[in-house]
Amino acid sequence: MRKASRLFEIIQILRLARKPVTAATIAERLEVTVRSVYRDIAALQAMRVPIEGGRGIGYILRPGFDLPPLMFSIEEMEAIVLSLALLERTGDDELKQAAKRVGAKIARAVPPPLRQTLNANALHAWGFAAPSASAVDLALVRRAIRDEEKLALSYRDEAGRATERIIRPVALIYYAEAANIVAWCELRQAIRNFRSDRTEDCRPAGLWFKGDGDRLRQVWVDGWEINASAAGS
């Protein structure tokens, strides 16, 4: 077990204990040596975690202490690092800026060992980044999905034919080359995918489909599952 994970687990053990916990008990729980536990306890005390006690009598966590609201294991922190890196590959400029703010907030909130994992620059998402969707504000699409607001699209299909559509957006799929808007198309009366790189204009229609988003998402999921089952049969 890595040091950052051990420190986290030691705090958890002491938080839940109703009486002093010996280093031997902690060592057995974490499958490490007693000497390692002594070093970890000293490291936590140096970080001003209010652990009291000593060798032979056990350790307690002073009442009133709680973990920061953002406390992760080392593996959870690595998952966050990689997820933020993957966001850099989307064409959604607002989400990319939000990812940077998330990283900064987490770095300020977590203890130093976990902060080192966040700043180590050891995990990367490889591959080219999707270009920004110049004609489509993906932030607007995400808000329309949340607010269940219809969108008006000026769209060109695969053959280059131009059409005007009113859609009810229910999901957004990010691919390397473009984003796909999953929506109920009022022209086709069916779920359709609209590529951001084929969309020439996207704007609020001033109309709503309040309370119908979950049902339409289920229609999309059911259709996807049927198609996947047919392809595998």
C-alpha cells in the first residue's frame, strides 16, 4: 500500500475507533510493519492531524477532528487526474476551463501526499484533441439538456443536404473528431445524432420539453440496446 493511501486509512481507523488503537493493530489491518505505522503516525502529526498517544498505549484521534471534504485514496486521485486529462481532448472549451479549475480546487483541499500525485504529471491521455466546434456552443447544448429546452439547428447531412431542424437534446457524446448531439428530431419524429462539425448554426428555439427528458433518454438507450443485440446475434 502506498504511503498516501496508508495515511488515509490510518485516519479512518482512528476516526471509527472508540478506544486507543495500538500500532500493532493498525499494522495488522494495513498489512505493513509496526515501524511503518510509527513513521506514518509521525508524518500525520507533522501535518497537524491531532493524533494523541504513544508506543505501547495506542493512538486516538482528538474529538472534533474530521477529514477534509475532499479526501481520496491514491487510486481515486489517479482516476481524477486521468479524467481531467481526457477532458482536454474534447472540443468543449468551457469544460476544459472547468477541468483546470477543478484541478486547482482539489490541489488546495487535499493533503500534501495526494497533492503530489495531482501535480506529478505522470498520467497522460494520448491522442489528438478535438477541434473546438466553431458553429456550436457546446456549453449551450449542455444547458439545453439540463433545462429541457428545444434547439433550432441549421444542419447538413452526410450527403451535404441542408435542413432546418427543431430538436429536443437529451445527451452529448464526445468523440475525438467531433461531438454528437443526441436528440429527438421533430422533423423525423425519432431519435437522431447530430454531429457538431456538420452543424452550421445552433440556437435556443424558445420552446421547451419540460419533464420529458428522462423518457426520451430511455427511448435512446432502449434503441441502442436493441441495435447492439441485433449486431451481436
